[in-house]
Amino acid sequence: MTTSGLTKNPSAPQVDPAIIAVLRSIAVALLSDNLHRSCGSSGLLPYHSPAPLVGTAVTVRTRGGDNLAVLRAYDYCRPGDVMVIDAGGDPWNAVFGGIMSFGAQSLGLAGMIVDGAIRDVAEIRERTFPVYARSVSHRGPYKDGPGAINVPVTVGGMVVCPGDIVVGDQDGLCAFSPDIAETVIAKALAQHAKEEATMQEIREGRWDRSFVDHLEARCMN
């Protein structure tokens, strides 16, 4: 539905809470390694006190520096959702700040992501409510539109569709379809176990680096 310059679509079904719970303890790097290392964002930084981000994507596309669609998107968010905002990477005007992120937290959102600017970062850094952004600007937003809610968006070079699983930590963000969640989780947990075994080898002074010989042998240069 499109009204007053805003396209508004229903939110996708939320991800199974059991899957969300498991993902809270899995590092983004492990997930990324098992998603062909090509699904993550670039250039979006965490501005909150360290805390994991996991939830269902509610997406917003807006003109750079404008937050009319963002304000309306709260009506489409449920507890546990992540608001993912494509503001075109605009660095000049903050799309949201302390008040709007606190409002999102009070509504039970799992976090907010914007490929654009935020402000009030000193306040945001004091909270564990996850906030990721490309830049910081004290200049406030316009509220004129246009915009769209629950459409495919791109943030930090990463495509996010409504209903995708979004996971974030201090290393960054990744997003993927719930349809592949169980497979990705199983592979990530297996890799974690392998990495823990390597760490134990290092502690015991028996780190086997023979794999480097194989890598060097196949080097094309």
C-alpha cells in the first residue's frame, strides 16, 4: 500500500524464538564463514556497549537524511524485530539518535541498523541496545519522505529482505534467510568445535601448521 509518498507492506513472520536463542551465542565470524564469506555488511560500526544483536528484519528504505518512513516503521515492528534502514549511506543528517533508539528499546526491538548517520552517540554508547550506523552527525533529520517499509534494502553492501535473520556483534553484521538457518547453525557450531580444538593445541604447544604447506603449494603466484 502506498500513501503520502510511503509504501507500506506487512511485516514478514518472525523467526522461531528457538533459532534466535541459539544464534545469540554464535559469533558473526562463524556464521559468515559458513555463508561463503559474502553475506556481511561493510562500513557499518556498532555504537552501543557490547551486546549481541539477533532478530527478524523489518526493513525501511528512505531518502538520505530523512526519517519519516522510519517513524512510521515503528508501527510495523514487534518485540524481537530489528529495524534495518537503508538511508543510502548519507553522512550529513542523522536519521535517528538517542530518543528514537530509546523508544525502540522500550518497544522491545532487538536493535536498529542504518546505512546512514546517527547522533547522540555518547548516550547510545551507555546502553546495550544494539545500534549500528555508517557515520555520526549532529545535524538532525528531515521528515518529508518518500520511503518504503518492508521492501528489500541494502545496508553496507548487504542485501536484507523483510523477515531475514539479522545477527550482529562487535565484528559486524550478517543477514540470511530463515530457510537456511538450521544448516548454517550446524556448520557454525561444527567450526566452533574445530577452532576450540585448535586453541587447545596452541595451549599445549602442539599447533599443527602443516596445512600452510598445502596452501603454499597451490599458490598461483
